[in-house]
Amino acid sequence: MATEFDDTYSPCAGADFVFSSGMEDEVINLPGYQFEKEGLRDGIEYKVFGQYDKFIGILARIDTRYHFLIRPERLTDKLFKAIGAEYEFQTGDKEFDRRLFIIGRENTNYQQALQFASVRDQILKLWPFREFFVGPNCIFLKLPVRNKHEFETIDSIACIDNLIKLGKTLRDIISNN
């Protein structure tokens, strides 16, 4: 049995940058940086949002045409795979496959993109994350934070740069195939 993948799931809300977090007009203060929630980097719109004791989310509007979710591999994932109750696409990269669980439709184009070592390396640069989502019109990174100190010490500029670089790489793979 394959892991169920909901084609309608998207944390991007249509990439219209409307969120129900209630923080649309607030400014997030991080050490050395002050972010308004929306910005433009290398021609790509992005939004940063979060809660001090839960997560920081970074969303970038970029068309990749892919649709998949990657999250840390859980013990239950390993158990279900071991008994044949769950299937996960494996990239062949032992370190990547050991750490991360890939959820998506079988036999789709995202599997081709994950065969590129550069794509896997860029995803690992975003680690540790709670969720990494690629949708048809956006990419989303959810980083765990347990308290205000962790929230304030995440280098969000580097996260934004790495996320946008990865989005462009995925977009280029589609363009070249």
C-alpha cells in the first residue's frame, strides 16, 4: 500500500500569500535582521511567518510543476515499510533516504528531480525541518522551534536563499526536460 498523498494539500493557499495565522501585518524581528513578512529575492516573492514556540514557515512563490512533501522519517514510517504496509520512493542516496520520508504520487516527475544529487544536497541544506513541500506554484519550508531563543537564532536569510535556490533548480530541471 502506498502512502496516501492528497493532491489538494498545499500549505501555500494558492500562493496568494493569505494566511490564517493572524500575523499578516506584523513584523518578525530576528537578530541582526528585521523582516516584513513578505519580500522579493532574486525576483521571487517570499513570506516568512511563525510562532515563537512552534515553527517558522518560509514560503516562496515559484512554479516548479512538482507536487510532493518531504518530512523527517518517523519510527512508524520505518515499521510500516518493514511490514510492507507503506511504500516510499527511495532516491538511492542512503543518507538522504535514511533521514527523510518522501510522500507523493508514484511514477511522477518529482522522482526524476530527486535523482539529481544537487537537488538532494540543497534539500539537506535546509535541514532540520519539520516539513518541506513543493507544490505546483510554490515551495514551503517549516522549521521547528521550541522557544523564543531558537526562533530568534534561526538564520532566516540563509534559509530563504537556500529555499529560493532549490526552487530555481527544480524549475530549471522541468525546463530542460
